[in-house]
Amino acid sequence: MPKVIFKFDIEKDLWNNWDTVNYISPWEGKRLNKIPILDEMCKGKKFEECKKEIEKFCKPMHNSPLLPLIIESFQKAWNKVNDKFFKILEKITGKSFPFERMTAYLTTQMRCPYNPKEPSFMVSMFSNIPHALKTCAHELMHIHFHNTDWPK
């Protein structure tokens, strides 16, 4: 059965903060960042131009003693539903999940992008457990679709 492993990667989180400021949603036609100070730091800039400022802003969250507890909580909660989720997904799509292991990276942003090739996705560290599980299921369906039906 496929498994989701929760981790934290500072570089990925810094990049997600920058990208969220500069990304315009094709569905909503607007930026999705909800943290005004990041707009001031990063809007219209290249990642390397504002990386140090983002790092400074995020440092208290990145160094929080709660971070390992959040990872552990999300992991334990997902492990309770993992097998059932992948069985249902396979039943719905008629296809098995294309990867044995996915990484769920915690982020300090509310936007949770996915990478269908790595495969990985992000989950906000500020989510409650039910919302984090919903995010996981949503992003896993994106990854599944991209790797099974996207070419069609």
C-alpha cells in the first residue's frame, strides 16, 4: 500500500512563501498570499532577492518546538486513514496509485502546492488535523490524476 511521509524542509517552505506571493491563480485570477508583510518583501522579485528576508520572517515558526509535534500528529492521523484512502481512490479511478511513497512537506503558508513527479505536496502547519487530512486527500488525487490520466 502507498505511504505518505510527513517532513519539513526549510528550502521548500521558503520557496512556497515566495511563490505564493508571486503566483496568480488561473482559477481565481488573483494572488493567494494572505500575509501582507510577505507581499512587501517579495512581490515582483526573484526568489534569491528576498530569500533572506523570508527566512528571517519565518525563523520563529521554523524553529518552533511545535513543528516536530505537528509532523508527528499529522503522520499519526494520516496513518489511521492511509490504507482505506488508497483503496477507495483505486476503486473510484479503476487504477492503482502510481507511487509507493509520497512526501507531505509542512509549510508556513496556507497554499499547498503539489509536485506530481517528485511526488510530493505541502500541508499547512496551521491546519487542524481534519483539514490537513482533507488537504492530503485532495493533493494525492491531483498527483494520481497527473500520473495516470493527464496525457489523455
